[in-house]
Amino acid sequence: MHVLLHESEELYEREYQLVRATLVAKGSSLNEYLQSQGINRQLAYKALKGQSFGPKARELRRRILLDVLSRDMVAA
């Protein structure tokens, strides 16, 4: 899956909130998910909120979006 870069902070914030809401709906939280996956919380937040655009941050954002959102879409 190709993950788009957004043009505004607002779009990154919406995406971040969608990830959080999806996890909460499943009875979890973003922090619990990150801990269970061994993902650094600070890096994940920067990647999801569009504050870091390096290769590792882009790959981490793609991984989180695929894991959290695609599973939710498949289950729907």
C-alpha cells in the first residue's frame, strides 16, 4: 500500500485521530499498540503527525496505518 504525504498539518491530525479512534474502538490505545509492537512512542507520534519525514519515519507511518487501519477495513 502506498501512503500519501499530506499537504497540511490538519490532515495529519485527522489521520492521527483516526488511528487513535480505531484502536480505542478495539479496546486498546495508541500507546498500548506501540508498546506491544516495540515502537518508539516519540518517533511514532512525530511520524503520524507529519513532524518527521525521513525514510524511517515514513516507513513507520506506513506500517502503523497498514496495521491499524487496513485490519479495521478488512473486519468491516
